[in-house]
Amino acid sequence: MTHLLICMLLLAALLLAAAKAPLKLFLLTGTVRGRNGQRVSLVENRMEQSGQVLSTVMIQNDQFRLSCNVEQKTTVYLVFHEEKERKSYPLMLKEGHFNFCADEGILNG
């Protein structure tokens, strides 16, 4: 019973320490018309097909939400995956909440 109490206290201490640590988070919310069911990702290197994917979601109700931790400011790419091609847009990965808005005409252009 004493071991359980010690483990619970250690867990509580770790959770408290983690809660106080600053979280550097990049959050991108977006509205894109005409792309429901399409996958969208944040990718570190768009030139390589095997670039590290930082976050990926499906567009639903014309909206998406991507997030990842920020270790340093760097350029990443917002990639819209289509059947056989990908459209990408450069973004600065830095701490904060950002918004992306586009319609199908802009993405197809």
C-alpha cells in the first residue's frame, strides 16, 4: 500500500512539473471549400517524397486543424494531397495560432 501511495505522489509531481513547462505549439486552423475528405499535412521538406510529416488530418465540413510542437523556427509546407499530385504552400513554423483560408479555385490555380 505504501508503494502505491509513493507512486501516486511521484505521478502527481511529474504531472505538475509537466503542466508548468512552457509548451511551444504551432496551431493551424483552416477553411478550404470543395476539399472535403482530402488529406492535408504539415511536412518538413516538400522536395522529398519522404519528408517528415509533422501532422496530418482529413478536411471535414470544409475545415481542418493541424498542430505540432515547435523546437525552432523553420519553413514547413502545408500539403494538400490529391489523387496523383500534391499542392504545397510554404509556412513559417513558429509558436502561435494561425489561420489558412482558400477556396477550390485558388487551390486549383
